[in-house]
Amino acid sequence: MRDVAVIGVGITKWGELWEKSLRTIFVETALLALDDAGVDRLDSMYVGCMTSGLFVGQEHIASMLADYLGQNPIPAARVETACSSGGLALRLGYIEVASGMNDVVLVGGIEKMTDVSGYEATYALGTAADQEYEGYHGLTFPGLYALMARAHMDKYGTTREQLAQVAVKNHQNGSKNPVAQFPFKVTVEQVVNSVMIADPLRILDCSPITDGAAAAILCPVEMAKKMNKPIIKIIGTGHATDTIALSSRKDITWLEATYQAAKQAYAMADKKPEDIDLVEVHDCFTIAEICVTEALGFVEKGKGGKAVEEGVTAIGGKIPVNTSGGLKSKGHPVGATGAAQIVEIVEQLRGQAGDRQVKNARIGMAQNMGGSGGSTLVHIFERE
Amino acid sequence: MRDVAVIGVGITKWGELWEKSLRTIFVETALLALDDAGVDRLDSMYVGCMTSGLFVGQEHIASMLADYLGQNPIPAARVETACSSGGLALRLGYIEVASGMNDVVLVGGIEKMTDVSGYEATYALGTAADQEYEGYHGLTFPGLYALMARAHMDKYGTTREQLAQVAVKNHQNGSKNPVAQFPFKVTVEQVVNSVMIADPLRILDCSPITDGAAAAILCPVEMAKKMNKPIIKIIGTGHATDTIALSSRKDITWLEATYQAAKQAYAMADKKPEDIDLVEVHDCFTIAEICVTEALGFVEKGKGGKAVEEGVTAIGGKIPVNTSGGLKSKGHPVGATGAAQIVEIVEQLRGQAGDRQVKNARIGMAQNMGGSGGSTLVHIFERE
């Protein structure tokens, strides 16, 4: 298998983009990535999208987006593992380039979520849970993660304030990110006094409903060298699954798929948690970030809350987590989130992250998760 | 890249399966494929599905199906290019095995379409067309293919009876297929006098709404040889896109994505149309089969109608088309159709197709199409 580099990334301002359609948002973003890579012709593309059918009544988007990007008749595939669809696009694009099948491949993600009512959005997102065993009984995602949070608090003594600290840190980081949907800071007091959603989670524990896209261009490292591009190499990929129903798990505080995907990625990259300079993780709710940092091996099991409280995961800490602002502040257009993580890691490893820059960042990781952890993609990147 | 073989296939009876859920249908089918392959452990799986979100309110199905198949925590991806999602699963599984990333990979497809009303099914299927430029103006798929049929009749003199001959041939073949949804024969008179749907297409020109799944197991040829399995090798793969809106095409009687995908597959396999012993094509409507046989190079442009009339595409003819009964008689659970084509080709190349058997079949092709031709996958298989 060939070594693969990311040679271009693109992202546009995320938010409630009522004046733009799904195709417009994606094409504007993909053009930035093509421009950044310095290429105008693709061999193939993968688009992560969770549920454009329910959000905008449009399936078959990969072909449509290839057309509007001026790239027909190239192969174009839409891929989906709920909220980790963007990470899946990266993995499949990586495999295609590594295999030798094609050279220049776009991997991206898109979701247009604000064209429907709040009720419809909650239903659409709920299709990432087990409808027959969870959804039909009234469970929504805030409810599922609230169960995980309550169990983590009971088992490990994680506090309400520690959950809030995740939001405080991520909004602090996001306030320095020009594409973030909510680039404002929040305090622990604001989080713990915000509107209750599903006890113990309040609205400032939850990532928002967002319209947005992100894209990256991959090619073989050998080709990138000839193009004189900065080489950000994909050195590890992992993809694992777990039951999508929370009720089927042995321990709802533990994200087994994240652990398994990370194990694969660490082994392939021949790296350990201590080698990672920064990580983007899937903080769809504050509790998610805590559980993920444990499953990735950055902190001990049960110590994720304490780690954020002590600044371990802040910029300047031992392992900066979600320098982009994470899903919490940057926004969470579900299919695009995994693709946006690539953008942040690449900008950091290139030293282009402005006020959010992690000093001397050379190795970065992205962890992207579907549902309540039923699917997880983990990737490790290294600046050559 | 490594050579890849299909070592197992599975399909269960298609139809209106009201007593079975999506997960049950898929798992029963996948178990048959595993049994046929003689393996009980997968490294990875790809599931083609067009729109389980709209049909059964469930996305994130790949992880769920891996779980119910007893395969967690393996990587599992749902992939989508509308009605060609099953063919896409095959291509991505092929690339993964060929790359060396994984060895034993399941590729399958599923759609559960009959749990919703006819109106809802028509809307869900319409999401494969361009909603903004086609759907919102009232066009449905029978309408789109009716435009193609009318144009083909005007341009090439294709007759109403020739369209009907496609249905007659495919029902004749399907009457010998135990898994077909509609295994009965029809006559030209019955077709041309059946209920009008979108002039000139009548109900017996249309493929049905179906619940069903199909699956195949891939592995490297070298591994298949050690297992003493009959070797059905994938010698060509092609994937191409076109505008998903019919109105954007230069010639609506010509399927450019099918032509482009076939060109790739023929080149990779180093074969010509004359080398192919049988082909499964995407006859979602009778006119589709006529246009596809032209774009694949089996008949001259404009002569597809005449070819079916003259028996060129019948079993025993020059190029047997849709020996399985095609979408028309076997049924069309949209995400599963491309996967079912693999089953038919493998059974034919193994000489296990019973009364439908094409004598001395050694090389087979599958053509699977999304929307009105916006995506096409073409694969060529050879018995070693």
C-alpha cells in the first residue's frame, strides 16, 4: 500500500445557512480545498453525509455534487456511519489512494440541518440510535448521553462542574476559530444554569444543529513531494463498531468502538498516546469528550472529568483536545464533522492555526463517532 | 493490487416481507453468504442502502447489522449512490481486499420498502432525482423514464411492443428464479394493455416496490485457492457519474455514465463486449434495459429495441440479459439490487443457475444504475 498525504483542506463559515442550499455549501467548500491543494481535476470523491434524505429530501448527493463541482464523470460515493460519516469518507479515500486505484481523491462531508423544524431534526438525528429498541420508546440523543453522564458521575465521581469545564474549554478555543458557529466564551456558571435538556445535561452541554461542510484532498506522498506541497501524512487509520443500542452494552461509560479503532490506528502508526501532540474528538455532548479521552488512552479510565478540570486537555496542557472548538463551539453538521477534524489537524500541523496554534505540533489525531458510539473512526496524521 | 474472488453469495425470497424487519432480512441473507463461503468471521463489511432513513426511520445501519450478524467490532460502512448502492458496496469491498487492507469482506445491499404508503415510497424514491430541478416540479421516476422512452421512440423508431418484449423476456427468466418477487410470465398483450403509469410506460413496464437483501463474500484469490473454493474472479470494475437531472443531459436516450463505467471495466479486464457470456442490467423500467444494452456496447446505438425483439438478449441468444428476471420480475429493493446481480452472475458462472443456466458461461457482467443514470457501477467476473 502507498503512503498517502493530505495536500489541501477547505472549510467555510458554519451556522444557520438559510440562504444557501446543500449543493452550494458543499461546492464552495470543496473549491477551497482544491485551491489549497493546487489541483483542478479529481480522480474520485467520497462524501460523508448522515441523512440528507430526512433533512433536505435529497439522496444520491455524491453524483450531484460531483456534477456541480465540474467533475463528472468521476466516481463519487456517499458514505454513512451516522455522525462519523466524514471520518468514514477519509478512511475510504485513504484506502483508494493507498491501493493504487486512484491518485487524487476528495474526501469531505456535508449536512444541511436547519431547513427542518426542531422536532424533525430531533427525529432525523434519532435515526442514528436503534429505532426499534431506543427511538420508539422516546429516547433521543440528549437522553442517551444523559444516561452515560449519570452513570459516569455515579461510577467515577465525575462532577457537574467538570462536564461544564469541557464546554468552557471548547468555547474558549472556538472563540479563536473564524469558521465556528458559536465563537463566544462561556463560564461554568452559565453552563450549569443554562436550560435543562436531559438531566444532568443542559443546553450548553450540547452541540448545536448546524449547516456546514468540510473537505480535504488526498494523493500519494510521492506525488505530493513532486508538487512541492507540505506533506501531512496519514500514518494510522482505525474503524470499529459497537452495538448501536446503549442498552446492549456491558458498560455505558466505556466507548469500546473508540478503544478498538484507536488500537488499530496506534498499531498502524506505531505510536502511543504520549506521542500525540493534539487531538480532535467527538464532543457531541460534554460527557462524550470525557469518555473519549479515556478510551483513546490519554487519561485513565474514570479520570476524564478530572483531566479537563486540571487543564490537561487545554491548549498548553499535556494533550490539547478540540483546539478547533470541537462540535460544541464550532458546530456539528453531522456528516461534515469528521471532515472538519481533518481541516483542524492539517492547519495545526502546518502551523497555520493562528491564535489556536499548538506549539511544535507534529502528530495529530482525529476521533469521529456515530450515534452513542456505535461507530468510530480514528486517524493519525504526521507532518514530515 | 491483489486479485480478488467472490467465494460466497446469499439471497432470500424477495417480496412484501411485512413479517420481517430490515435487520432480520439482512442477517438471514448474510448468513447464507457466510455459509456458502465457509467462513464465520469477517474483517470488514459494506452495506449498500439507498434510504433506510425515509423507508424505516433508521440510519447508521451498517453498525447495527454488523452487531446482529455477530461481527462487532469490525469496520462496517453503509454506502449509497441511490439504486446503485449495492454495486458501490461491491466496488469498495473490492478495493479494500485488493489494497491488502483486509482479507474477508462482506458486500451486500438491503432495502425495506413496503412499510410505508405508496405516496411515501414514491417520495423516497424521488430523492434519487434532482429534487430542486425535478422532484419539486412533480417529476417522479416513471415520469423521467417515460421521457427517455418517448425520446428513444421518436429518435430511433423503438416501438411500444419492443418495450413490452423486455418485460416478457425478463418475466420468462424470472419464472425460473425461486427468489423472484413476481415469478410469473406475461405476454406482450398483457403489457401493452396494463394500467397506464406515465405514457408510454404502463405498470408492466415498471419494476416493483420490494423488500429484500443480497450479499457476497470477497477475499484474495490466493486465499480462495487455499480454501479450495471455486474461483469467481472480479476482473474489472468501473464507476462513473452523470448529471442526476435529466434536463442537464445532451441526449436523454444515451446513458453516458454507463458507457464510461463500462469503458473502465472493459479496459481493466482487457475484454470486449463480444467476450461477455451474460449480463445483468438495471431494468428499473423496460426502456432502461434497452438504453443500457446500447451503452454497454452489446448492440448499436438505437438498436436496443430491435435486439430484444429478435431474441438477441434472451437465454440462448447472442448476449443473454437479465437471466435472473432482472429488476422487473425478481423485484427491486433499491439498495440490494446491485448485490443481487453478483449472486446471479456467480451462480451462472458456477453452473448453479438451474433452468436459467447459460451454457458454458465463463465471463459475466453486472451493470447497476442510480436514479435516471446519474451513477453507474459496472463489474466483470470470470470463472477461473
